[in-house]
Amino acid sequence: MSGGNSNTTIAHPGPDWNLQWNYGWQNFQLDIVGFLAVLGEGSVLANAQVSSLSRLFLLPRLLPAPQALLRPNRPVTLPSATASVTAVYSGNVKDHVHHVANVLLEGDEMPTFMVRCVEVKKRNDDRKPTRMDTFFRGKSGRQNTQSPTLGPPLIKARANGPLSWVTLSGFFLSVLLLITSFLLGDGWSVVATLLLSSLSTLIGIGNKWSLRLPQRQRGNDPPDGDVVIRYPNGSYLIVRCDEDVARELYFAPEEIEYTINDALYRVIALFGTLMLMVGVIALANSKLELQFAWAASYVISNAAHWAVAALPARYHWDFSCYEITEQSIVGGPKNKTFTEALWKAIVLTKSTRWVRNGKAAPQTQVWDDWLKEAEDQARDALSHTGPLIDPKWPGQNPKKGVIWDVPANWHAKQAWDQLNETSTEFKGTGRLPRPVA
């Protein structure tokens, strides 16, 4: 087939139209500028979960790579960190740290063989509720409450964090593009602005969720629930807390509870995908001046999302419901060997049961003997008040913190070397080594 005729004639709108639809259907375009609308998936997904906790996530705005949030299946859990989590008293063991707990304490960022100890408590906020409190808690400012004070705050997105400002900047970019499109009389740009901005609201509805943490039935005071977290690089984080906090942060399932069910979400995702495709086509057919404006807007929005994604996750979460106080140990948190780090962790817990439950030490006779000696020595460890040593969470008064003493009459590495030499000496003789005094 050759010599095709491209002189197709299509009726043009009359001169009385207020909006001009480009240059006619014969010049209909699918330019590459539309690809800017779907770039930046990584930066958008980096904070997608915490973003959707906020009401601002429902705001119509310019959103890069919206297709990244139109997944066939929504995630049902938050990403976890690799570590061995062992309860000191109950014996519970897990092979990962929940996302909320990991962001709260950031233990996976500790250097090799570092040992830190923190006390985590639930904070009761007795402030009178303000308009900002009631707005971000999802309650009307005019709603009458039975209690004149706020209860323990929920874990939520930070109200005035970087993500909020990025969201608001996307909203103002959409408003600016819409006004400019009307001023220049570009109908295609108006359609693109309405579709691509409304798409973010549709995505917000489909991905809105809340974090439900388990609540123990109120009654007697909860028992101690201290937890030891051992990271792959040999560092330890000892968390002193009650059983309620341990269950919330480390052992109970960390599940996402979405506002709408899966069936309705899939319908929303379908309509969202169609809106994205039509919006990109409309964008490609807008005037050249508007295409420059769209390109600049997406570059700004992508840069803002990338910068926010590069920030530590703690900048985006509001953990005002927890109070963190660090405790130090004589010699500081840094250690040169695995044995020294393990010894300090045992001193801070005064127990070796968690070592065996969590398989924190090799299961040999030498290590069993060493653990018995270490536990006997750690039981006599005392604490005193003084300036914290190299604290990461200094608290309100770092000059009067709790510092744990290390028994001076017993050296962990020397004791292990003695046990190892004794075991090697008697190896193969059929006789048991004599206990080391």
C-alpha cells in the first residue's frame, strides 16, 4: 500500500468558542513531555505509607509518577529491618524489627559492636486539645468530648514535616497551572490539570490507612517487658519498657488497616489509570508555552520529592506518644570485640536467658561456661547517676542520667580465653576441664 492520502478534513470549532483546542485534530500530538508525569517512582514510593496517614494526602495536587501508587495489590505490612529481637523475661523471639520501632530508635544505624540502652515509656499528654490537635486527629473542633484533656497520642505522620510542605507545594503548582491555562485559553491544559490533580485525591482515597496497635486490657500495672535487639553487625540495643510497649513495638503484628476494601480499591485504581492516560494525552496537546510550564512544574515536584525521600524517616513520623531516655554504661557504648559487646549487653540485662533464646552466642561448652560466669558477675552490677557517655538520645537532663557500672574484678575476654585454653588442654583426654575460679 503506497501513496496514502493524509488530507483528512475535520470540522474546526467556531470562532465563538472561549477555549482553543490546540491547532485542530490534524495536528493532534503525543509528545514526550507527558513522560515527565510518570517519572520519579522511587522517590514517591519511599514515603508513600507515612504520607497516606495524613489528611493532606487527599489534597488535589501535582504528583509525580502517580502510577506507582495505583498498584494491583496494596501492601498489608510495613517494611521491617533485619535483626534478632528477644524478650528478656517472656522469651519471645522475632527475626525482624517492625518498621515503627526501627524508625523510632534507628538501631540499624549503630556501628559494629556498639551497645546502647534506652528506656521507652508511653507518654500521657495532659494538654488541652487545640484546633491543630483536633484537626489532625480527625475530630471536629466543635465536637464535644467527655474528657477535657487528650489521651495518649497516636502514632501518625508529622503535621508540619517535610512531606506536608511538599504536598502543599504540589497543590499550589496545580492551582498555578490551572489559572495559567485559563488565561492562555488552552482547553487541553485545563483538562490535563483537572485530571492529573484529581488523580492524587483518588489515589489518596484508595491508599488511606491507619495503624492499629494492640491494646492490653486495663487492670494491674503491666509487667516489665525489656527487649534486646541484636543487629547483624554485632551491635546491641537494649530497650527497657513494660509489656505493653514491648507488645506494641516489637511482638504484636504490625498491620495496615485501609479505609476502603480491596474490591473498591481495584475499581478506583482502574479509573485512576484511565485518568492518567487521558491526562497525559491532554498534556501532550497543550500549547507549547503551557508544556514548558508543565515541564518546569514536574521538574520542581520531582526534585522536592527526591530531597524529602533522602531524609531520614524520623523526619516524617510523629512519635510524641513515646518518651525515650538513654542509659549509659561505664566504658561507653563503643566496643572492639564481639565478646566485649555481649558482656555489656548481659550487664545491662543481668541475664543470659535471652542470649540462649536468641542464639546470640555459639552453642559450645566454652560459651556455656562463659555465659554462666558472666551472668554471675552481672548480677552484682549497680548503677549511679552522672553525665551520660556519648548519648544518642540525651533526654531532658543528660547530666543526670543512669549509668551502669561494669564489675571491675572480671574481664570478659580474659575469662573466655582462659576457658578456651582449659577446654583445648583437656580436649581428647576424656576428662572434663576443671572450672575456672
